[in-house]
Amino acid sequence: MKLSAVLITKNAGPDFAECLTSLAFADEIVVLDSGSTDDTLAVAEQFGARVFQSDDWPGFGRQRQRAQSYARGEWLFWVDTDEVVTEELATSVQQAIAGASKKQVFQVVRLSWFFGRFIRHSGWYPDKVVRLYRREEYGYDDALVHEKVHCPGASVEALSGDLLHYTATNFADYMAKSVRYADDWAQERVRRGKRASLLSACGHSAGAFVRKYLLQRGFLDGPHGFLLAVTTAIYAFNKYAALWIKTRD
């Protein structure tokens, strides 16, 4: 078996079928679920995925490590449930694994959808992230959130074609996820002995807006760029406010 497409899931939502459809080129689809209450498992099984379940949530990094242990392919291709693989990217993946050397990993370029528009500025594009590597060589780190593939010494190459990332389609869901991520981020910093003040939360929030809207030219994305800068500032404030709450005396 050459290629395993691997996903971690929980209540994947209405676009999950489109995500799985775009993975038809893989030799197998592996899904590790952590307590879905919607039709996620049924949809995964409908597409022939090998479905596994976990009773606890150890954080994103370790959950991906678990999912990797279930895969059988020589190569692992990671996709999130709100992402869709374009035909160009699918072809690029297949070409990459056919001629890759040892210690070589591949990045995808994500093009993200934000409430009605693909964002091409604001620091969101090109959003390069390692998603394709040999199963026996590398794996994800232990981070609770914002996990990354740990691949020291690897040669990193970008694949052709975009990975469409429908990250923001429902405002309530998007903001709720943002709050969960902020809390996970704060918990990770607590483990490292970090602290914060509400003043620093305000400073990071203001800095995030300026960076997103001005330095990263979010204004070129129109009203969507302004909204993105505001929600980014809110996320930054929530991270440090959560850290202050968790560590105050």
C-alpha cells in the first residue's frame, strides 16, 4: 500500500463528503474520531474509510500520532475535514511519492475561504504546511493545538495545486472553535510555566490587528480582510486572557 489519507474527526459537518470525495486517489482513508454525535462516522464508512475511535482527547498533536499508528501506507497525506483536494494537488501528490528521495517531505499550499471569499492576502496565502511524508520517517509533535510535523533534517518541497480550506462558513462555529483553540493554547503555555496580564492581552490584540490588516495587507481583501483582522485580534486577546485566568494568584 502506497498512500494513506489520514484524518482526525469530531462532528465533521455537512462538507465532509466533499472532502472524502476529493481523496479518491488514495489507497486507503483512515479516520480517527473522538466522539462525533452527528453523521460523521456513517459518512466515513460510506466512503470506505477505515474508522477508529478514541474515548479521550489528548490534544491535536498526540491524536494525530494515534491516527498515524492505524495507517498502513508507506506515505501519509493529512487532510482536515474542512479541506478539499483539488485535481491539480491530487496529481502532484501522486507524482511526488512516485519519485521522492529519502528524508523528503512535502508542503501543501492552502487557500482559505472566509465567509464568502477566498483570502489571498492577510498573511493567509500562500499558507504552506507539511502534510505529506513517509510513515516510518516522521510524525507530528505533541502540541495541544497548532501542531506541526516534526521532520528535522528533511528536504521540504511544495506541491502544485491548492488545498481548499473552508475554515469559516458559519460564524458561530468559527468563533466557538477560536475560543477552544485559545484555551488549548493557554493550557499549553501553563505547562511551560508562562504567565500573562490583561494589559499584555490588550497589547497582543492590538498588535495582531495591525499586523493582519496593515503589514500583511489585509485591506486588499476588502471588508473580509477587515473582519479577519478583527477576529484575529479577538483571538489574540482571548489567548492571553485565558492564560491570565489560569495562572492568576
